[in-house]
Amino acid sequence: MGWTIYILKCADNSYYTGITTNIARRIKEHNNKKGAKSLFGKLPAILVYKEKATNQVEAAKREREIKGWKHSKKEALVNK
């Protein structure tokens, strides 16, 4: 089971970062309001970036790192 760090671009142009073992399922959950409640007013959200991690700990560390970035730095990663 591999872990993925992902970034979604929301309808309000903000970014949401998360981790999962099943990216397709997780995006569907978010867009059906079964994911993070912080996204409810920002849907729909589309996948704009994903990155593989070797395990959950590594994925969680990278997620926290990205979540601490300013919007412009996230945008630069997405557009890379």
C-alpha cells in the first residue's frame, strides 16, 4: 500500500493538501462532501499535484511541510 501526498485546487482558488492511499477515492469523497469539512464551501476541487511517499510517516511529514507554505510557494510546486 503506497501513500500519496496530493494538492487540490478549490473553486475559490485556494489549495488543499492531504495524504491518502487511494487518490481517486479520496477526491471523490471530498467532492461529495465526505472528506474534510474545511472544503465544503470551496467545492468543487480538482487534483493539481500528487507525489508518492514510501510510508505514512513520510507522507504526513511532507503534508505538514507543504501546508506550512504560502499560497505562492504551493502554486510554484503545482506549476513545476
